[in-house]
Amino acid sequence: MTANAPAAPPPSDPDWPCCGHGSDTSADAAGCRGRRVAQYAECLAHLGEAYRSAYLAGLQPGADLDLRGTRLTEELLNELLARLRDPATDRLRFGKVSFGRAEFAGDARFDGAEFGDEAGFAGAKFVGDARFLGAQFKGTAWFSAVEFCDDAGFPRAKFGGDARFDGARFHEQARFRWVEFGGDAEFNQAAFGRDARFSGARFGGDARFLGAKFQGNAWFDRAVFGHASAVGPLVCEGELILSEAVFGVAVTIEAATAALTCRRTRWASTAALRLRYAGVDLSDAVLEYPLSVVARSWPFAVIGEDVAGQRLTDPRVRVHSVQGVDAAHLVLTDVDLTECRFAGTVHLDQLRMEGRCVLATTPSGIRRRGWWPVRWTPRRTLAEEHHWRAARDTAADGWTPADGENALEPAALAAVYRQLRKASEDGKNEPGAADFYYGEMEMRRHDPDTPRAERGLLALYWAVSGYGLRASRALGWLLLAMIATVAVMMLWGLPKASPKPESTGTVTGRSITLRTDTPAPVNPDGPYRKRLTAERFERSLRVVINSVVFRSSGQDLTTMGTYTEMASRLSEPVLLGLAVLAVRGRVKR
């Protein structure tokens, strides 16, 4: 048995006439709790051989049975079943049966059995294997609080009415493959010690797993939930697998699980996944209506925090892939997208990311690339860019390599960034779109199919202002340009002295003809150190300040000074504009 399985509830006094066999022994003062058989004073397990043979001989296929509290060995159960096998069909046929609180001491094989209007196993205990392969339950099947100590198998069983497994405890494998639940399937507070397999099961009514706990994997692949409006809240310490499952109506799935796999899962109506701890894979899921994936920050009331200290330790909800999904119907809220693969998503530009959705970031700190130290610009990135950079350069320290998959090329990544940028912009999240724009431009710059001239222009745009998104970079270049302009002006741009106008004229009779000329500025001479004066600095600074706002200073300048002013009037306002553009991109709403 699994050590962590919950303890069975203490037995209450039975409400049937008990056998009482052995009540005079110290081992069991109350005696046997098995129900007396018809006119006898003992249960079937304690009947004398002659009486037991007479009772069994009177049974026919389809007979009612009331063996509550009886301990049935494998040999005794086989004798009983042999009398209930229909020779015409070679199938076990039961009427109304009651095995409540019975104990099946060996393997119990009910393969192909047909149960009548009600099959009661509530509180029973199966010490060996319990097999119901292909069994048919026409009415309600009661397995509430049943304890399955070994494997429990119900493959291809059919439940015509409700199937009640509330509080059941499965210590080993629980197999419900291709089971048909015609009514409600009740597994509230059930405990599964190992894997539980519901592969291909069909739930005709509600599928209630309120407070159910799976210590292994829970397989619901290819299951069909025709009318289930809610699944959970449940706990699964392993993987909750819903791959290729079909949900016919609006459903809410609540789970605290290590992993949720929904590959090619189909939702034919609206759905909400409210999760804790989970790593989610939505690859190729079919969404016909909106699907929301929400990270729940507080425990489910029915579960509480009793999962702490087990395998569920990371409360984040991590989405690993949305490849192949129609993102027009997808809403992600407060999830971790650090490892998420977006490439191949349909209508990615319509994806909605709400709350705090965390993406991967560039490596922090100073990194080495060969002999050169590198510091990456802090920004949000895609996992696919990490994979590409790690594969491109073995020295790209800090970038996460792909796990068993080929890295995408820059052209494909640029398209992904472009669509995510549009999604953020449509959601009025301009600051969030800025990082996606940066990533798009980075991929265009590194794409070998981009023309060389365009890549050169992009490289200049990146170096000068971080694609118009890094105000500090643009302001830094602006400051350097201003310092350089001041230095050139002081050393070579300002003339030695301000030229003074000179007037010349001629007198002809009573008329005077005058001509005023301004001499060409004289280039400064002498040691450079003597040119660095406070007066020349003040004049140079006026030239630079006017250039930043695209104005002429109106001062007399040397030839070099004139061309320097022209260059500064062109470049410095551009740098200032790029800085303003970067700030606006971070604060715009």
C-alpha cells in the first residue's frame, strides 16, 4: 500500500443482522460483521459446508445478493460467481447486489459481469486485484469509500446510471480506460496512490473530482466530456494529461498539478483553466471559443495547502507551448512565459496577455564573448531567441539552449515578435510592445537574407539609439556630439578675432561712394592650450545649444567651424528626437 494514502474512516455499527461469529474471542469482541444469510445465523463465510453448498445451489444468474460486511476469499468468491454465470452468454449476471463493507481477501474478477438496478460496494475492501473488465452497471454503482489495495481495473466498463466513487482509495493502478459513464461520475475526495488512467473514457454527465488527489499521473487523453461543466479542484502531483480530449460544453478546470498537457485537446465551448503549480502545454489545441489560462494565486478552498512539502513546490503557472493554437480565442493571465514557444501559433497578433505575464530576459551582468566583454541590453525576449543565440554562438553565455529541437532562424523570429508587438499595441500596452519591437529589429538586423545596406542602417540605428527605444543611449551620443562640437569650435571653428567691417570710398564732385567689406575670419593660430579659454568656450557652447534646436548661432566662424555647425545642426536634433521618442515609447498609454 502507498504510505501517503489517507486513513480509512472508522467503521460504524452495521445496520444489518450480523453473523457475530468469534464474538467470544479476545481478538474481536464484536465478532464477525458479515450479514447473516437468509434463514441462517451465520454469514456466507462462516456457514457450514453443507449449508453453504445448499445456499449456493439455490442461486441462479440474475439473483439478488446481500453480502454486506462478509469476508470473501478468492476461492469462496469464485464458487459464488460460478453459480451466477449465465451458460447461454457465459457472462456473470447479478440482480441487485450489496457488497457494502465486504472484504475481498484475494483477487476479485467481475469481468463481463452485468449488474442490475443497483450495485452496492460502498465501503468494501479489495485486498487483491479488482477487475471489472467490460462489466455493465444498469443502475447506480456505489463504490463510495471503497479501498483498493492492489490494482483496480474497469476497462471498457459501462455505467448506465451514476458511478459513485466518492472517497474511494486506490493504492495501486486505477484503470478506467474506455469506460462509458452514462450518468454522473463522482470521484469527490478520491485518493489515487499511483497512476490513474481514464484514457478514452466517455463522461455522459458531470465528471466530479472535487478534492480528488492523484499521487501519480492522471491520464484523460482521448476522453470525451459531453456535459461536464466543472472538473476539480483536484491535486495531481504528477502530470494531468488531457491530450486529444474533447469538451462539449462550457467547462471550468481547476487543478494544482505539476504539469498539464493539452496537446490537440478540443474545446467546443468556452473554457477556463484555473491552475496552480502547473507547467502547461497547449500545442495544437483546438479552440472554437475563448479559453482562458489563469494562474490562481491562492489555494483552492477544498484542497487548502496540504500539498506543501510534496512534489508541488513551485507555485508559478508556466506555459511551455502554444504552437498550433488559434490565439484569437486564447487569454493568458498572470502566467510565466519564460519557456513558452510561440512560433507556429495562428493569429498570434490577437493573443491577449493580461495581468503579470513574465517573459524570458536577456542575460544580466557583464558576459564574455571570446575575448570581449559584452553587456546585453535588458529587455523581455522569447524563448526561441534564447535558443537561436545559444545555437549561433557557443560563447553566448547566459542564453538558454533549445531542448532537443532545432532553433528557428531570425526571419521566423522577426515575424513572431511583430505579431506579439501588434497584440500588445492593440491591447493599449505600448511599453510592453516596445520590447517586442526591439526583438523584431534585432532579428531583422541578424537575418542573412536582409540586404547588406539595410542591415548596415539597422546596425547604425541600434548603435545610436537602440532602435529608438533606449533614451540613455541617444542622450549619451548627444552629449558626446555636443562635447566634440564644443572642442572643435574652440580649437578650430572660432576665428582668431572677430572680423571688423572696413569701409572704403571715393569722392567725385559732391558725391561720395562707400563700400563696406567684412574680412574673412582668420583661422586661430598659436598653441592649442591658449585657445581653450573661457570666452571661446562660452561662444562655442552657444553654437552647440543653437544647433541642438536646429538654429544658427549667427556667429562668425572659420570654414571648419561652418561645416561643423552644419553637421551638428543635422545630427544633434536627430539624437535629441530619438531620445524623446524612446521616452515616449516607455510612458505612452
